[in-house]
Amino acid sequence: MLIFCAIGRFSSIQLALISRRLKFSFIIPRFFEIFRLWLFDSSQRKSAELSANLFIRYFAFTDVKGQLVTDREIHMRTQYCGHLNKALAGQTVELCGWVNRRRDLGGLIFIDMRDREGIVQVVVDPDMKDIFEVANQLRNEFCIKITGEVRLRPESQINKGMATGEVEVLASGVEIINRAAPLPLDFNQNNSEEQRLKHRYLDLRRPEMSDRIKLRAKASSFVRRFLDENGFLDIETPVLTKATPEGARDYLVPSRVHKGSFYALPQSPQLFKQLLMMSGFDRYYQIVKCFRDEDLRADRQPEFTQIDIETSFMSAEQVRAMTENMVHDMWQELLNVDLGQFPIMTFAEAMRRFGSDKPDLRNPLELVDVADLLKDVEFNVFSGPANDPKGRVAVIRVPGGAELSRKQIDEYTKFVGIYGAKGLAWMKVNDRAAGIEGVQSPVAKFLNEEIVNGLLERTGAETGDIILFGADSKKVVTEAMGALRLKLGTDLGLTDTSKWAPLWVVDFPMFEEDDEGNLHAMHHPFTSPLGMTAEELKANPASAISNAYDMVLNGYEVGGGSVRIHNSDMQTVVFDILGIESGEQKEKFGFLLEALKYGTPPHAGLAFGLDRLVMLLCGTENIRDVIAFPKTTAAACLLTDAPSLANPASLEELAIAVTAAAKKNEENDA
């Protein structure tokens, strides 16, 4: 202890001079100074923020010539605004950030100063004339530096709505680092999305946006930590690759060296991660950019970020268990929310009960099949689909829905028309005990007492409810009534938005049929069938169930994966079923078919949409809110005006000619 007390008499610079002679100038002054401060200053020891700052503020540095450099020459700030608290009262701090707001009250100037970690109040006293004159020039979004003393606010002035509301900084220095021109955005009002995207660098300064981007960073960090701890290797895959059919259009990149040939930006690293399993890496992950040239929605972008995962020698159940743990622990750590155990539901059940393969289980409404009750009615709108093997008759019972007006019902009728429905029959239950006498419906004349009682019993309808009917092809009824279910849940406040409702959807059909009768892979052509040999699959592909699984959360598909095909014969059969000729198989997938011949291990994986996960974590409904620099729904960047016309010389070098029609379209867009 006497040795440390003696050390305490030396300054960090003195220690640096001594240690330089001992050839330890990089280590000794830093170690003893921080140790001395922790040993003798309990107030600094108690503050986690300040203890971290000691590594910055009190270290002495040496430049390349061995000359001492003070911390002031290297670091502009000692603290973040949002980290100040009462444990730092009496300390002098240096802050850098932006003017969030400036107020003149009672001769004093109050500055709400903001940086990425939060806001703190700065007070400028008029008695300090020089800095008061500088502070008087400040306007919103000026970039400034403040030096001052942290002090406790009077009890009556504590702001419990601020993380730093117990303290303020009495300024002893105010420096304008950079002035701000008149702002194109008003941070206190709702700006149009076009304005926000055009000036995204300003929009991102708003605490709401800043918090979302920081939460995204935390989510990415969590994923890496979780997967690293579970033995996964972060391996990069190519960005310039070969075009392969994966459902959406590719973004093509012309080759200057190989004129007339094109790379494709990856829609996913699917084939490369399978090749990594064939290479023996066993557990792979990557947080990777993917690209799809498709029509956009609120939860889609032309470039998006994927958490890509692949494993060897793991079953579908094991992959689901591991990735469920990852998402469960992420919600627990970032939101302090326990998602519980995820239920498992088959695709068939999800479509039957909810009209969607990504059901929102927070919504209590369900589709109920009633074709057997209506197959003999003398009303072809019902009996036709009820007796058609490809038809469906389903109803939704809406609690309290008898209060819906005719105008509201007409609006819902128009809504289901978007999905191909030709109408929306309804039946209000005014008196459940009265049976057929207690219902009101424009189709009541076609229904007898037995049918009405059957409908009431099967749906569980009570007095004050309404029953809505959908009757058409299976596809139309399922899609229309599934969409109506969601809209009713939102419009009538039936969906409990305070809840989290995760689940797994499994046992998807391997193929789906288009209007021409052609089969297409429901997921992708590398998904393995469940419990079928290649011969059985070839004989009856329409009945095949895929060994695939989707993770759904609050009605959003947040991740999807499958057990992959690891046999070249099976892969060839799947390509044949999809109508991919042998020549095209060799041209587009020859490398994969070749690799499958050399002891390919069984492998499975899953990919999460990071943008969508973070969107849910942040409680927003648009992934543009959680991407630093997103595109519009027209796949344009308003900030940089991308995409733009290429230089003619560059096009000539690439041997590319732009057609007159394309030029005209570009002029029209401009």
C-alpha cells in the first residue's frame, strides 16, 4: 500500500517520463494512473461511465517520435451527453454534439445539447460575458463543444422525463464547431417521408431514429455473439455471382472483361452456404446483404440484410430449437420480454384457420369451414363452392359485430373484392336464444332452422355478433377471408398489440401449381422432401411435403429455412419436376450437381430478415424506419438520386447499348 501511495504522488506525465527511460512508456503511465484514481477516488470508482472514461481522459500517449501528446490533442469530449448523472456532480466535463433547442429564461441561456446517447441541459450564466455572447449565437443543429461543471438540479427543477434530468452542466466554455444553415426539416413536426429520405442525415439525428439504428446495432452484435458462442464460423460469400432462378428477378452487373456477360447480385447466399457444408465447415453464419429486383412493400427493400445460417449433421428440429433460443434470448436481452416456447403449426392448419401461412395469433378471429352445412341450400352462391372439390365456404364470427352499419359492411365487401371475392354475405345475431328468429341476414330466406342453429353452434356465436361468409374457390376464399380477418382485427381493436405471438409453421407443400398447371417450388428448388425417396417424389410430386419451416412473429415471417437436398439424384429429380431441362441444369447448376457427388453431409439451415426483426423490436411497421439509408417503394434513393444514367463512355466500354424506349422512360421519370 505504501508503494501505491508513493505512486499517487506522481502525475501521469511524470510517470511517463520515468517509464520512458525504462522503455515502458506505453504501459506504465496508463496502468498506474488509472489504478491510483480507482484506489483513492471512490466517487469515480462508483461511476461506471466515468471509469470507462478514465481510459480516454487520463491516459498519456506517445506519438511516433516518442513525444508526449496530451489527451486534449486527441480527444474532444470526455463524456456523452446522455451518460451524465448525479454521480458526476462536481466534475468538469467536455461535451460535443448538437443544439437540440436553445431557450432564454430569466437572463440565462438554456441549451438542450444532444449527441447519440441522449440530451443534457446546459446553463450559460450572463456573468460569463464571452461565452454568453457565443451562446447567444446558437441555433438548432449547430455543432458545438461545451466545457462545464456537472451540478445537481434543484429538486423543483428535476426533469423525470429525461435520463439526465437530475443534473445540468454550468458552462465555462462554449465553442461553435460548425454552424447549421436553415433546416429543410422541422424536427418538431411530422415531415413527409420524401423530405426525410432526401435529407436522411438530418432525419437520423432525431432521437427516435437514432435509437432505432442503435437497437439494430445491438441486435447484430447479439446475433454474432450468440452464434460465435455456439460454434458457428462467420464466413463471407461472393457478391458477384451467377444468376440462378430463385423466384425474384436478379440485379445484373455487366462484366467489362467478359463483354456481353453478366454477374448477378445474390438473392441469398443459398448455394454457397451449401457448398461450405460440403467443404466441411459444419456451422456457418453471415450477416449479409442480399438483392431482389421485385415490387416493394412496406416490409421489403431491393437490398436487404439477412442473418444467414447453415449447419451440417443437425435435424430440422435441432435447427428450430437453436434459432428459437436465439430469437427468444434476443428479445429477453434487448426488450426484457419473455417470448415463451414457440408453438408449432402445420401449413394446412394455418391456412384453414387463419387464411395465411404467417398467422398473427394476437388476433382471436378464425375462419370456420361450413361447406357441409350449406351444400344443399337453394342458393348457388353457397351450394356451388360447397359441392366443388376446389371450392370453399368459410365464415368469420366477429364478436360485437352486429353493431356494424350497412356502410361498414359494404366497405368490407369492397375490400374482399380486391382478392377476387364476388361478395360478402352476412348474418347478424340479435338474439342467440331465439335461433332462426333471432338472426338478421339478406340470405336468411335460403336458410332453415337446422342450418342456422348449426352455424351458430359451430362458430360459437353469441347475441350481438355477426357472421361473415366467404364462398368461392379455395384460393379466393382463403386469401380474401384471411385478409378480412386481419383488417377486422385492426379496425375493431380485436388484435392485442401488447402481446408477442411467435410460432413455427411447418410441413409446407413442396410445390405449388400455377394457372397453367405448372409446378413451382414453394420455397426454393434445394429443399428436401419430407419422408420421400427420389422415385416416390418423381411419381407423385403434387403430394410432396417439404422439410421446411418458417418462424412467424406477430403475423410477419421473420425467418425461413429447410433441410437441404444432399443427394445429386434427388436434386436432378426436383429440377426435372420444375421443368428445368438437363442442358439448363448443367449450365446453371452444374457446379452444385458435381459437388453433391463427393460425400455431401446432410445439412439444414435458416435465414432471418434482420430488417424485419429490428422493425418488430422497434415497434414500427415499416422497415425503412430501421435502415440507415433505405430506398423508396420505387427502389430509388432520394438522397443520392440513384439510380442514374451511366456515362456513355462507360456503357461503350461495357458493350452496352441503351434502347430508345429505355431512354424515353428515364426522361419521363426525370
